[in-house]
Amino acid sequence: MPETDNIKKTRLDDGSHNKTPDSIPQKWIDSVAPHVDSFNWFLANSVRLYLNNSAPTKVLDSNIELFVESMTIGKPVLDGKPMYPHICRQMGITYEAPLLAKLVFRQDANQFTVERIIGKMPIMVKSTHCHLHGMSPKELVAHYEEDTEVGGYFIINGNEKIIRLLNTSRRHDIVSYIRPSLSRMGAQYTPYAVSMKCVRPDQTTQTLHLHYCRDGSVSARIIIKRKEYLIPVALLLKALVDTSDREIYGRIVQGDTEHSMLLDAVEIMLREFKKKALYSREQCLSHLGSGFRLIMREFVDAEMDDIEAGQALLDNFVLVHLSTHRDKFNTLILMVRKLYALVQGRCSVDNLDSVMNHEVLLPGHLWNSMFQERVRMYCYGLSSLIRKFNAKNTKSWETPIKKACESVPDLCQKMKTFLSTGNLTSESGLDLMQASGFTVIADKLNYLRYMSHFQCIHRGAFFAEMKTTLPRKLLPEAWGFVCPVHTPDGGPCGLLNHLAVTCKVPIDVKGRVDIEDLLSTLGLTNTVPSIHASIRHLDVMLDGRYVGKVAENIAEDLVSKLRFYKVKGLQGVPRDLEIAHVPYNSTGGGRFPGIFMFSGPARFTRPVRNLLVGEEEMIGSFEQVYMNIACMEGDRRANSTHQEILPTNILSAVATMTPFSDFNQSPRNMYQCQMGKQTMGTPLSAYPYRCDNKLYRIQNPQMPLVRTFGQHDYAVNNYPTGANAIVAVISYTGYDMEDAMIINKSSYERGFGHGSVYKTEYVDASSLAETNELRSTPQTKCYFHNVGLNGQLHEPSLDEDGLPAVGQLIKEGDPLYCVYDPIAKQFSVKKYKTNEECYIDDILVIDPHNAHDQKVGPEHVVIKLRYNRNPVIGDKFSSRHGQKGVLSQLWPQIDMPFSESGMTPDVIINPHAFPSRMTIGMLVESMAAKSGALHGVFHDATPFRFNEKERAVDYFGEQLIKAGYNYYGNEPLYSGISGQEFHADIYLGVVYYQRLRHMVKDKFQVRSNGPINSLTQQPIKGRKKGGGIRFGEMERDSMLAHGTAFLLNDRLYNCSDRSTACVCSRCGSILAPISVTGTERGEGTMSTDRVDYCRNCQTDQDVKVVDIPAVFKYLTAELAAMNLKSTLTIK
């Protein structure tokens, strides 16, 4: 085989799929890092953060205080032994660890200590408290896990649950916005506002809003327990530090005397505050404390005075990320300045839908916020129970404490409910915009779908309900951070996105970054510019803290030197520090100018190459907007300072696996990202040890001949999703119209597309007594058994243990298992009710009851059923380019077209699939895979490897020429029916085809009669309920177009709600006729014969019986209830 040094013909097969790897792919570990690392941060810091920030809880009037002295999160155990994840999956239980706490009750010098387990904490798989942590691939396999197991999920009741990443507002950044709805807050309020999301060290958040009023003053809005409170900003400024009106005026105006509106507004704000007659800081604090002490019962004790209560308000609800009041004062001044600049039009509104103003809500940070609140609520609940049990006010308080500790609910129960349902139950709301949709099941439909769960990031449930499309748009700021093609094409389009392959989310909370001395040497100053200053200055902020100003003429030099120190790791500058230089806009508007630096966690960061230093640099989504980054080598300009490392870094992991995606129209790449996750592939290897509700498996998978580097980096080839098929592009037999495809029947018989579906059924024998299937007492211990008192099998088709044999064929009505009640001495046999036959793949005994006793069988078992799903007409297939098709016919091989060498295609598709969809990547893949099969090479299909000078068609065409085939992949084919050569050469090659999970056996519905709606008498909907399918207006039109109008009478009437009704032909009423006897009509006769009688016309001569739909009678009754009369004309 001829070899070449061209990178486009790289051997991507290293044989690693044939053996257990020595390590897990690093790219796969990096994809799950935001989940695992953030939870590890929680395990390492949550207890310390709570103990440092918590205050004792008052229990009784006798000055008894409760506080938590220590807490320890253990590792999962079951019956005193280590509990591994596979046990939880099989038993359907939660992977959790005990939470041990030492509770101290103190009264003066006396104290009473209680040490107990206060809850069981769900543990994330592969976290530091997981038994799988640190295991090698071989050790993982020994514990019945995948060799590529990376964790990142919880196991709740046997189901794998993920806390998905969410977009939230960027922390410690002043964001300006205009909302007309803000005017409804009061007569003096306007739509102008700014806000800052502040994050405490324990990652709980508190957002501060400033609102511009019509008189020029500013009000602050804070949220306490989901209720909003408004405070004049001047009051906050005076309460923070001892300051004067002159200082506040000078700090806000900053020497800007040109804008009279600004001067007047500040004067009005200070003049209005004068009316409150608060002249000192202590008076301001006392005023705040007296108004908020009842609201802040968690932070204010009865012994505190109003000044201390006001201090607590500032500490816990105003710019909570700052530790000193001077820092809070300086930052609040800057927020006021930006608000005034927004009102004057000197700065524009910040785009709240832009990635530059977003960060990631990490699972570990959300989990810690919930944990901190649950511990506080646990202490409050415990103190309430102690007061309840000590109603008689006895002197001995140890007894009620012990009783209350036994009665208090599990601390982690609501956290488990959160993982199970995705619904957040919180007293404060955790400063979030949604209360549901936080968790999803880690669906293992195939490897790509499972992998994408960890990289998806959702905009939020709040935005899914909005009618505007602004949050869904793909903005330029998302370049390199969010994949432009990996998003659904339905309702979640643009809201459910995926991180790019190189996008990293920092986890570590560094605390305060101390680089102020370095900034001072580079030109930072803390002085306020004078009125006559000739040089403009830029504000400098570091993690939401105002640190000073820098002259505009040296700002660019300061940023350049600081970036150099960042890349080199010098002068204590963090390597992931985000440095955004926002210059003055000469035309007015634009973003508020300044130098903004961020070093906190949960930001979007990614690597690029710093051309000035020659090394990689981690940049953030905020600073990227103000940088000059070249994409390719030829894109460099004179002012380019950075360059992309690889052009494919803008794509997500799933999007990088589409071969030659740069040749396709972008919607096709979007469709492939979705269809690749719907493929019936190989989701895992440990099938015998998995008890998932539903698993798919392809029987004869192959690795693709054409693959990308992404497939190699993520070890996707170990979990293939399809097979390499010989595909001919030809219109043949007419069964290939409208995206239909023809499959060679012999290929089908050799196993092409064959697959299986595994379903699991958990059976608890004891629960059958509670459901009255067995007449016994609730204390009865039922078990699986099939041998009667005479020693004979009660059910011949089942084994002695009452369970079917592994490999047994089960059809509808066959016994599935037999349960025995030893008290009632009776058997209960459960029948298989599904009409699709299946095989017993495996039976797992979860918890045997008295396994040593041969007379007693197991109580809990898991029955795994296998359904063979070979392709049938109507099943869906797809290439890796969004070209999906439906199997229309299995064509005999003897009638298939054949080439000169006698080769017949496996699949025939219609040529009309290409022109409108422009999936040129599929044509290139066909050529590449064909040449790869001929030369024994796995070709590289990574996007952006070819260009106008080095064309893909030339490269692969030369490979085909060397193998003796046509340059463009065409071949002469002969008709399988007549044997004559076709007039045109046919495009014949190899394409990797995938079978989708959409199968006819899961969706077909057939019924002649069945359940009906009791109100309308029409068929109900739902396949599982035996209902019908919707016959809508378009279906009606198709019937009319085909000239089969009378079929409508059968479908919509005879087989639906046909009924009879009495109608009066004189008055046309359907409601007036009733059935009465002669006596009821008042005729004086004793006749019991009933006749139809019209109450309106007072006669029975004109009442006729007609056939009408039953729903029409219901409609008439509803109209009559609204005083609308319906009249029918009887002919």
C-alpha cells in the first residue's frame, strides 16, 4: 500500500479497542470535571464554611443554645460493608453516605452533647467520597463498571441522575438594563436599573439592584426571603462609612461638570436624604436596624440593638462578597455612576443574553447552597421540637432534646427529592430564577447521548416560557465557549446548548487575589480626578471590588504587562485571571469603560495562543470581546495578539465527531448532533450487570472507516453506533422516494442493522400482599415459589423457584413468575401482558430471604427481558450527516444492481437527497471510506483539514485512482433484473450508517374498537391505553385528494362516536324531545308504552330518530348552557 506523509491520511487506529486501556481518556475526564470537581469542592469545604459562618440557635427561653460542633460526611455503606454503585443500580436504592454530626446544647457553663447521624447524603460517583475514586480501568471493570467510567452523576433509587449545568448571571459585575416593567414598581420609578450578583465564600448569592427614580434619586432593592425591599442609596452610603455629602458628590461626579443632568441628580438625591434628619452613621444604622430587625430573625437576636441589626443588614444583604465597608462604599459609588451614565446615554444597555455576561451554576455550588440552608433549617426544626416536647417547662431539658433528636426528619431528604424530581424546595429560593428542571436522567441510549449530558448547559426554565426569541439567538460572543451547531431543533433550540471542547470552567475558590501592589507599580491610583483634569481615567475593578483608577493613556500598557505576568505565572497573577480592557467610546454609548478583572470560579474560559509570548493563555468570555484573535494562520493582522489553537475548538465533543462537517450545510450538522444521540448503538459493555429501565444494543457494530480525532480522543470507537455500508446513489424500483431507502435483503439476513432492546422489571413478592393480589395479612412474607404441597409444579412453564428459565421465550399470556403466600397457602401467577414476544435475558436475586433455607425462595428479583428488534419496514436509519431515511423495502440481492466486480450495494438511496440539503460531507465520506477500505487505512475526517488549494476530492480521488477505481467514485452498474448496464455511472461508496431508536414496533397503533372517552364517546389517545391516533385536518384533506371521501364516514363516524338521537322536525330541537308514557303526558290513560314527545311542540307526531355523532349532542348541551339555541333541519 502506498504511504504518504500527508496528515490527512493518518492511521487513527492504535488497536486500543481490543484491550482494557491503562487510563481513561483525558478529554473524557475534562468533560465531566465541572461536575466531579465542583462536588469534590463541596465535600472538602462545605462543613468548614458552615461552621465558620453559622451562629448558635436559640432553643428555650432559659438561654439554651444549639450549635453544630462538627460534621463528617462518610462513604457509602450497606450492612456495614462498602456499597459500590453497581449494587445500587441492581437493588434500585440510593448511593448515599451517612452524615455524622455532633450537636451541642449549651446553657451557661453547662452543655449537653449529642452525636448522631442526622441524614444520609447522596454521593456523586467518582467523587473523593466514592469507592470508585482513584481506581484504574482494570479495577473499575473488576467492580462491574465501564473501563471509561468517569462519574459525575448520582444514583437515586437505582436511576442515574445529573444536576445539569445552568447559565446564570456573571458574578461581581455591574450589569445595566432597561425594563419597562420596572416603572410599575411605583410612580417615581423608571425603567433604568443596574445590578450586581454577589457571591459569598460558600457560593450562596445575593443580588443587589439599583433603580433610577424620576426625581434623579437612586433606590436600592434587596431580596430577603423572596420579598423585595427598597432603600435609598444615600442611606446605604451614609450607613457604610462616616462620610460627608461633599465626598459622595465628588466620588459620583468625578470632575464631570459638563453634564448638568448628573449634577442636578446627585444634588437632588442628597437633598432628599436630608429630609430624613439622619446626620451620623450610627443614626443611619439604627434607622435600618429598626426597620429590618423583625425581617432578619435569622441574623438578629433579641439582645441586639438597632445599630447592630443595621450592621447585620449591611453584612448579609448588601454587596456580600466584600468584607469591608469601605470596599462596599466604593463599589456602590461605582454602581451609582454607571446607572447615571446609562440614564444619560453615555453607556449602553448590557446584553443579558450574551455569554460574556454569563457564568455557570455548577452542581457542587448549588449542592452546597442547599446543604447550608438544610443544616440551618434542621437546627430550627430541632429547636421547635424541643420546645414542643418541653411544653411543661421542666427543669430537665435533656429528655426533650433526646426525644426531639429521634423525631427530627432526615436532613438530606429534601436534597434527595431534589435529585429525584429536579424540583427545588427552598425557603429563600437561593437567588435563582427557577424552582424546577435542575436534574435529568443520564440516559444511556448510546455513548454520545450519555457523554453530551455532562456538557450540556441550559439557559433556564424561565426562558423556555418566554415568547421572545432573544435568549435563543447565537451571538458572536459565544465563539469558542458554546457550540454553534449542537442544540436541538425543536422547542429547546438555543436554550439547551453544549460547551465547546476546550471550554473550561474553573472550580477553585481562590479568595481575595492580592495584586494591588503590582497594579500600583503599573500606574494604578486611588485619587479622585480633579475638576480640571486633562486626562480621562478608567475605573479598575477586581472581582467586583473597586481598587482604583488608571489614566487612559497608560491603560493599554498596564493590561499588556499584566497579561504577560499572567501567562508566565509571575508576580502572583493567576493564570486564569480574566483581564478585560473596555476603552472609552469616542462616539458615545458602548459598554461602561474600565478595566475589569475576574478570578473567581464558574466562569467560561478557554485556551488560545498568545502570539506576543508564544504560549497558551486562558481567556474568559468577557475579555474575548475586546481582544484581537486570529482564527487561522492566514487570518493574522497587524494588531492580532492571539490565535486559535485549532479551528475545531469552537465545536462540542459530539459536533467534532461529524466527519467533514465543514462541507455540510449547518442545519444538517445540527440534525446529526441530535440523530447521533438517538442512535441504537453500544451504550456500554457491562450489560450483564446493568438493570436500566431500557437499554438498546446493536448486534453487529463496526468502527467507521472514516473518523475524526474527536472519536479517538473520547474513545468513542470502543462504543460503535453503526456499520460501514456499501451505498449506491440511484433511483431504483421507486421504493426510494421521499427519503426512503432500500436495504439489500441478503445484507439484512447477514445481520445488517440487527439489534435488541433490554427492559427491566423489579418484582417485590412481599408487596403483592399489600396490593391484595394475595389474601393475607400485611405481615406476611411472600416469596417466589412454584412447588405445591404434593411436590408438583404449580405452573409447569416455570422453575421450582417460581421464576422462568434464562433464555426462555415468553409470549403474551405466558406465566412470568409465581409468588407463594405461606399463611394463606396459595399461589399467585403473574402473566406476561405485552403482545410482543421476548426472551428472559437474566434474573438477578437482589435480597434472598433465608437463602440457607431451601424451602423458602427469594423475595426481591430483577427480571431482564430482551426484545429482538431486527429492522422492519418503517424503521429509521441515518448517515452521520443528518440524512435520515426510512426502510421502505428489503430487496432481494438477485434483483439489486451490481458492479463489474459483482458487488451489490447494501443500501440504495435517492439522488434527490443531496441537492437541497447540500450534505457534501456525505459524498466526501463515501469516497474517503471507499479508498480507506481499498488501502486498509482509517482516514482522518476532522473538519477544516482541507481548503480551496488542497481539495478533499483531489486527495481521495488520487487514492481511488491508485486502487484502480474512478477518480470521483462513480462506477458502471448493471440492472439486477435485466442485466443491462445503466446509461449513467452510479456513485458507489462506503458510508457509515446508523440505526435510530425510532422503530415501528414501538409506535404502531391498530384498533377497531377499544376504550372511549365517557363524555364525547370518541376513542381516547395513547398507545399504551389502546387508544386511537389523531385524524386531523390534513389527514382529512388527503382522503379528499385521493377521492376516498366515503372513508371519512367510516373513520370519523362509524368507528368513532356514532349514535342516535331524537329530533323534532317541526321546531328542529334536539334537546326538546323526551321519552314519556301516556300518564306522564297527562292524558289520563294508564299506558306504560313510551313514546318520543317534543316538549316545545306538545306532540309526538313530528319526532324523528336520526344518526348523529355523540359529540354533537354534547356540543348542543354546552351551547344551550350559554343560552344559544341549535336548530336542525330534517329532510
